[in-house]
Amino acid sequence: MSEQPRQPRRGPAAAGGGKNRPAKPYRRPQKDPVRMLAFEVLRAVDERDAYANLVLPPLLRKARQDESFQARDAALATELVYGTLRRQGTYDAVIKACVDRPLREVDPPVLDVLSLGAHQLLGTRIPTHAAVSATVELARVVLGDGRAKFVNAVLRKIAAHDLEGWLERVAPPYEDDAEAHLSIYHSHPRWVVSALWDSLGGGRAGIEDLLEADNERPEVTLVARPGRATTQELLEAVGEDSALPGRWSPYAVRMAEGGEPGALEAVREGRAGVQDEGSQLVAMALAAAPVEGRDERWLDGCAGPGGKAALLAALAAQRGAFLLASEKQPHRARLVAKALAGNPGPYQVIAADGTRPPWLPGSFDRVLVDVPCTGLGALRRRPEARWRRRPEDLEGFGPLQRGLLREALAAVRVGGVVGYATCSPHLAETRVVVEDVLKGRGAGAEPVAAELIDARPYLGGVPGLGDGPDVQLWPHLHGTDAMYLALLRRTA
């Protein structure tokens, strides 16, 4: 398997073949609503760079309008979509071994159908004959009879071995090439495996645990915004058999059995929301870190889409503090305003560029910048992101991340605190950015008068946070997204 994830699925149509046989009576292909829906999502992800977590829910709502579409159908469609996307790298390696041409020469819709079939055969308990026949029927509907024959031939080759058998055939031994082995076994681009391993450190067990966690379906986590909702209210609304308290955040409730958060009254009213516990911990740590002197004005400098801003606003309201939530993109600023609507304390939402801020230096006591990043810390929730990102993306994010942190430190007064956060564990987006800003590295940059604060005491007793002073959360250790946080106090 190549180091780079496959390119967008564009290419000439794959053709079927075979000897002449007596013609059979034509049978109109039967549409399977579950597999049709899954295929539609995969095509949107590939053709439009859409995100499955945004495309799938409205399609499921539409499908549920048909009474024959049951809850089990929605669960299967969800599994087919996310399972196929998570295991795309592994399935590509298997499919490559079963076709007589490079994958880039296989028509993209054909490759999507083959991937769906591979997941049913290798990643689910669907019987082999059912997986093959259902996928071939899907191919007849969306590709035509000719290419359906090609799909049938490839799937029958895939069905010859189980997943472990295929991995032994298509992945190099760990001893020969550890990163390539892990890349295929755990379906991550090689460069991502390398970056995560560098950040995590340690030996084989830790990186394998992390990569496995990235391929698990994450729980839906709710936040009860303090002063507006309680965890007890959410636990009762979700149901005792379906909900668990958060592991670390006192405001978190985990929907252990899944479910639809939008059906909960507190969520509809904005008193609660969906928010990973790692994001909650970041906001809580900024609010808990001690500041010298007044504590009246807070800033969320990268507020979209509004989850952390809503929690910060609720925490600020309990102290009588004002929150300014700033977001560069107007449409995301509108999402922030919606998330903060009804907050009992004073707040304001503006659309502004945090690298060219409209506020005066030293205006705030606390500042959070959850900067744009590669998102490698949220691969559980957006598995397709691992195939879109490239190492060169870091070069685009780096100047923006440094600029936002510099302006955040300028925005806070002496004695105030800045929280620098990213949903990426990549060292080039975390510790390196903080060190560069503090030491004034880079063209035209000057050292900043600030010091790192040990963030670990302000994360609610979370274990396994390393040596500090900054903090890196991990899916396999903490059950959260891989959020990074550095707390800095302005000294002059």
C-alpha cells in the first residue's frame, strides 16, 4: 500500500467480462434502501469532500418517513458508512490484490461499491452469500449489469479469506516495516501513523491501542451547561439504561446506547449540547486557572461552531463575567450566536479575524484560542479526514496557529491567562507552536513575555497526563478526542 491515501476516485469505468452464455430472462434490479443510502453518503464524501456526520443524518431522517425503514436499518446504514470509511485503507489494499489494474483506474463509484462489499464481508457478521448478493444487486442498480459482473468477481475473491487472513497477505511484517504494517492493519495513512507515534512516544502497544481507538465508534457525549441544565436532568431524559455520567467532566453525560440528542428538550432549548469531554475539559481548565487581579472579561477568539463558547459563557455567567465570542467566518459566527442564545450572563458574538483583532491589547482576563488544525485528534468522529489530509497541510495551518496565539497573548492583560488548544496531537501543531511563539521564532517574530502554567491540576483529576506543563488527551487513555491544551500567563 502506498504511503499516501488514494486520490479521489476518478478514472475510466471498469468493465466486466466472461464467456458467452445462454441469455437469462432479464430481472429488474431491486433497490435496497439501506445500501443505497450508504452508497449515496460515500459518493458525497468522495465527490464533494462532504463529511459523513453531516450528510448521513438528514438522509436517515428522510428514510424514516417510510414506515418500512426500521431502527435496525438506520443502524446498519450507519455501520456501513462509518465502517467503510474507517477501514478504507485496509480495504483498498485488499481490493488492490483482487483486481488486475491499479486502483486509480477503477471507476470511483465501482470502488465505493467494492468497499461497501468488502466491509460487509470482512468487518461485519453478515453472511458471505448475503453480503455478496446484496452488494452485486446494489451494483446492478447504481452501475449497471456489466460492471455488476466485475463487482461480483472481485467480491468472490475477497470472500476467500477473512480479515486476518487478508492482513497477513497484504501487510508487510511489523519487523520489516513497522509503519507500513500499522498503516494497513489499522487503516491510517502512513504519515499519520508516524505523526501520532512521534507525539505519543513509547513502543508498539501504545500506538496500536491509539489506532484501534480511532477505529471505534465514539459515544455521543452531552454537556449540561451550568446554571441552565443539570446532568441529573440529562440522565433522566436519556434514560438510566442508556446514559452514564461523564468520566471526567462534572457537566458530561454519555449516551452509551446511542440515540438522537436533538430529541432531548434541554438540547432543543440550548441548555445542553453535544460536546466531547475533551472539549469540555479545555474550557473548564481555562476557567479554573488562577488569574491575578480582576476576572471580568473573557474572550473566545476562535469560537465557531460554539460548543466551547457556550460552556465558557455559562461558567462566566456564574461569576458575573462578560464573554466576547469571536469567529472569523460569518456563517460560523451565526452558529455561535445560536449556541449562546439564552445564556443568563452578559456576552457578545462578533465576526472578526483573530489575527487582526478589533479589540485593544490587554483587554481581557482570560482568552481561549482553539485554533484551526488538521483535526487528527477527532478521527473517531470524522474518519474520512485521515484520507484527505496531507503532510503539506501543516505548512498552511502553522502561520495561522502562531498568529492566533500571538494575538491572544497580546489580548490578555498582564497576569491574565491564555489557553491554546487544538484538536490535533501533531507536535507541529501543539508544542512546537507554543515554543516558537514564546521564543520569538520565525520571520519578524519577537519573544513574548509569558510563562507556561502547569495545566494538569485544572483538568479535574484526569490521570495519565504526562510530565506537563501542557496536556495531551488521548482516545485510548482518556476516552476523549485527542485535544491538546497549553495554559500561558502574561508576565509583562
